[in-house]
Amino acid sequence: MTRAFVFPGQGSQAVGMGVELAKAFAPAREVFQEIDEALGQHLQRLMAEGPEAELTLTANAQPALMAVSIAALRAIEREGNTMLARLASLVAGHSLGEYSALCAAGALGISDAARLLKQRGQAMQTAVPVGEGAMAALMGMELEPARAVAREASAATGLVCDVANDNAPGQVVVSGAVAAVDKAIELAAGRGGRRSIKLPVSAPFHCRLMQPAADAMAEALAEVRVAVPVVPVVANVSAEPVDDPDQIRKLLVEQVTATVRWRECVATMKGRGVTSLVECGAGKVLSGLARRIDKDLQASAVGTPAEVEQFLKTV
């Protein structure tokens, strides 16, 4: 069995995440403590107790999700007396999860990854005033028809509408100005789209409106050491493995405004011999998408002590 580890993005957060990991495993507690110290805030307490509205804020959710992912991985490595390079041939992460993947593979230190995600969340939140941007999932639409809808919505309104996420067959997300996204929803209904769902997000991620955030991340990443990862990371922007530190920096900057090509990322991993995806962290979103992308792939989630124990029985 050839494995890849994958790391979830925003939307997988929930109050209480990571609590059982911290109770059960010293390495998980160490990860949470390091991130609290790096950020100068009680992020672990916020994850454990809420309030949910504060945890969901982009600047908190992004480092918090990374914290749970790395806590789960460190528990696996310590309990199994092993390391990522022995467990997986590739890693990937969805949007912010790419930072978790890079941290897991040793390209970014835990403290640096946490600080970068805090900055990324803040920069993305301030790039577009609240209420001016939106995102919507166009259910039942494939990538090329969704791209056409986004282009037409932009042309009709004179505002930005881009494809933000190609998540799985029949699940494409568009992002941009509210009026343009509303127009895309209207157009999709007449093009065979099953239904469209406005997403409860505070900013229009992964579209051209995020350019100020991309500029901020270029500055932040220039100050951080990026090492060669112990296993290649399949990048959201290119859907190809990358291990060159300069290229990693470049792609992380582009990622802020570019489409997350998750369906292609999973296909790339399958094409390189991966037969099993292990979702490391909070929730089971990526496991569900993997089954929709390729029914031949085995997919499992590891985010609780019981799931850690179960996974280690398979190693």
C-alpha cells in the first residue's frame, strides 16, 4: 500500500477539536503549547472552549486547523516509533492545509507555519471589506462549465468572479464580488447546475480580489526559512509535486489568488502510485472528496486518539 497524507482546510474547524488528542498524547500537547507561544495567544483554549464565532475567524481558524493536523501527526509518529517519510510517499493540503503539509514534511517549522497562517488569515480578511465578497459552491457542475459561468458573470457585472476550488467532480466553488457571484449562481441554474450554495465565509478566498493578501504573504514568506521537504508536496496551484524551497515560496504566494486544484492533486497522487489517502487533522471533508474523485482510492481520517490507534494497527 502506498500512502499519501492530506491535510484539511478552512471549514473543518469545530469547538472541541484537538482536546482528546491533547489529553491522550504528550506530543500533541507539545504542539499546542508551541503554537500558543509562537502566536502569543491561548489558541488551544479557544479551540477547546470557543466561542465558535471567534474560532471561525479566519486568522484563528487557519493556525488552529494546522495545530490539530500536526498534533495528530506527531502522535502517530511518537506512538508508532516512526516518521512521516516511512509512512507516506507524498503529502498535500487543501488551501491552508498546504502549510500543514509543508510543516508535516519539515519544510516549515511549527512556529513559523503558525505565524504565517495567522498573517495569511489576517491579510485575507482585510483584503476585501466584509460584505463585499462571497463564495458559492456550484453543485453538479464540472470545471469547464463553471469557468465559463464565472467568466460570463464577470463580464455581465464588470466585477471579479473566479473559480476558487475544483474540489471534486460536480463540486466547483466560485469566489468574487457579491453581485458577480450572485450572477454566477443565476447562470449556473440554467446550465445544468443542480443547486448552488452560498458559503458562510468572511472573505472571497482564492480569487483576484485577494491580491493584497498575496503581496503580504510574499513579504512574510521571504523572511522565513523553507527547507527541502522529506517527501514531496503536491501543490494546490500546479497539482504537481514540489520540493524546491524557492518554488514552494512562489507557489504559496500564487495560491492566495489561484484556484485550488484539489481534484487534480488527488489524481496526481493516484497517478504516482498512491492507493490510500490519510486525512490528518480535524473533520473528514477530504476523505469524502477522495471517494468522489476516485472510488478505487482508500480514504481514512485520523484526528482522534481512537483513529490514531486504529491507523497504527495498519502500519
